[in-house]
Amino acid sequence: MSFNSLGLSEALLKAISKKGYTTPSPIQQKAIPPVLYGHDVLASAQTGTGKTAGFTLPLLHLLSENPKQKYRPIRALILTPTRELAAQVYANVREYSEFLNLRSAVIFGGVNQKPQAATIRQGVDILVATPGRLLDLQNQGLLSLKRVEIFVLDEADRMLDMGFLRDIEKVIKSMPEKRQNLMFSATFSKDIKKLAHGILNHPVQVEATPENTTVDAINQKVYRVAKGLKTGLIIKLISEGDWKQVLVFTRTKHGANKLCEKMGKAGITAAAIHGNKSQGARTKALSGFKSGRVRVLVATDIAARGLDIPLLPHVINFELPNIPEDYVHRIGRTGRAGAKGEALSLVSADETTFLRDIQKLIEIKLPVEVVEGFEPDPNASTAPIKQGQGRNRNNSRKGGSSRNSRNSGQNKSRSNASRSSRGRNDRRN
């Protein structure tokens, strides 16, 4: 199948060709036609499958068929959980709309709102936004969502993990009831299906890969290691392997900073990206990593969501996530667009339960290796890390308890309890 057969306009086909794409990915093949027909869509697609173009291309086609040139109200809203993802989606919108008479803008927190508000005042057809800044500008009367025709909720699963349910509900109430809704998520959890039921109207459900499976192109491996020897092992692997581009995940912001410092002392250029970093610092770290000036990018789960790093060869879980689905999101950063990738996990005794839950979710028994000199401690406790342990206490923001209300009336499972702790993370993430 080619893009020509999907029914997209010549202007869009020209932009697609300019980017060098000829064949749509599976999620694009499945999602684009029903969107063009005006259906609501619930789509499940892992990172790196081309899902952004799966909603961006048909959205641009529909808006360009009915232009509003005199006055440009916000006609399409794309809501994302993080700044990095918002910036990446906006970049895609700009690229694909190059030959269309459509205006777009992106707004997110952590930067001055005045330029964003000024752009919106000039007229914007497509707005890409994070929930916090969107509601802030709306509450100030600086934007209106009363003319929105198409609403896209991207990374819906992460939206819930970050405690944005209340914000999503407020945004929905600000838009017309009659609109087209598109919802994209890496997984179809019970919470996601419940959210979709309240937003989507008789949706077409599409799936690019089986739910909660890991990409086949990724070579996954576990290194059993004593907790205190993890830093030495990761430095050894990166140095001896002469790896030039490695994305490393830690469980906490403090852990990310500490690991970066130790890598720097070992002669490995590293940068951290997490919610306590300013937007400028995060952008600089990501830019350095993409250009090769920085070999290792150390990130927390929330900050890494939406990072677009083409052909990333290595992902290392310095610490396993306590939510199994996050493992799928993490390693999905590599093995993208058909390229091979490697995902390694350094697992200490207290993470044994996490490893078991992950293997149960992905239905794969991961191969285990022990490196001489970095053996696991036979006397270490296998008791799991307590939920929320190690999380910075200053992550809670004033009034943050309202975000946790998304758990009311829901199943108080262990997974939901750990997700609830994420609801306390502030909008800086």
C-alpha cells in the first residue's frame, strides 16, 4: 500500500514525499481512512510506529478541505502529556502542513506565556498543548475552544499516569459536543477503555501491535547485579561496548543526577532530563544527545515520554519500573522504524518482583546474564521496593490532591495505587 491510495490531498502527498516516506506504517494504514471518513477512532500503537502521522495527516486533510481564512479559531486541539511530546507533534504538524494554508501553534509550561498568547491571538487552526498551560491560558481568557472540530488525545495512558484526568474533563467541557475525537494510547487498559467510553462516539478501534507486547526488533536482556555495583556495571558496558548513544532510565530525579555525575567522572558525557530541569536545560540535553555531543541521556519515565530519537541503538533500565507497562514504553525507544535495538535491564534482588511482573505482562522469559565482578548479592533481600519509595517528596504541588481524584470509584489495584502516586507529579514534567 502507498500513501497515494489513502485518499490524502496532493499537498499532503507532496509533504510526505519531501520527508522521504513512500509506504504508510501499519497504524497509518489502519487509522487514516476512518479518520478521513469522520469517525471517532481509538488507536493502540507503540512508540516508533508512526502514530503521530496517523492522526496528523488526516486531520490536516479535513481542515484544509474547509478553510477558515478570514478569522482562524482553534479548529483542532491535540493534547499531549509532556512538553517534549508537544514539541515533537508540533514539528510534525508544521512539516506535513508545509504546502497547506493552515496555521499551527504549540503551548506548554516552563516558558514565557506571552509569545504563545500572541501567536494564538493572530489566529491558529491547529493547537498542540499540554493540559496545564492550556487551562491556564483559557482561564485567563486568552484562548477559546468553542470552535474545535477535531480533538486528539495523544498518549492517553500517560495522561492518566500523570494524573491529568480532571484536566482532560475540564478541556472536554470547553469544547462543542459535536466534534470528531481521536484517542491514541500505547495500551488498552481498563482505565483507558473507561476514559474512551466517556469521550468517543461509536469509535473505530485500531491496533498496530498486540496489546502490551514488545517490539520484535529489540534484543532484550537482564543483568543480575548487586544494587551497589550497578553504576560500575553500566559504566563498564558503555565503555567497553564503545556505545555512542544510550538512553538510561532511573526511577528518581535524584538518581538520574547522581548517575550523570558518576558517568562524567568516568569520562562518559552524560546529561539528565527530568521534571526538575528547566525547559531550556531539557532542550539542550536532548539536542546534545541527538547530535552526539552527549553519549548518555539519563531520564525518568515521565520526562522521557514523547522523546523522538531516531535509530536509538541502546536503552538501559538502570532501575526497573514498578509499573510493568512502563517497561514496554521504555524499551520502545529503540528498535524503531524497522531498525534493530538493544534493551538491557540491571536487576538487583529487590527488583525481582518487578521483573516477574514485567515478564508476565510481555509473556517473555528474558535471558539473564551475570558479569564477573558484578555478581548479585546472595544475602540481599528480595522484598520489593515500596511503592513510591525513592520519589522526591517535593514532587507534590499545592492542590495536587485534586489530580488524584481520578482514582475515586476505580479499582484500588496495586497498579492503580502506583499510578496514583504519579498523579502527585507537578506540571513541570
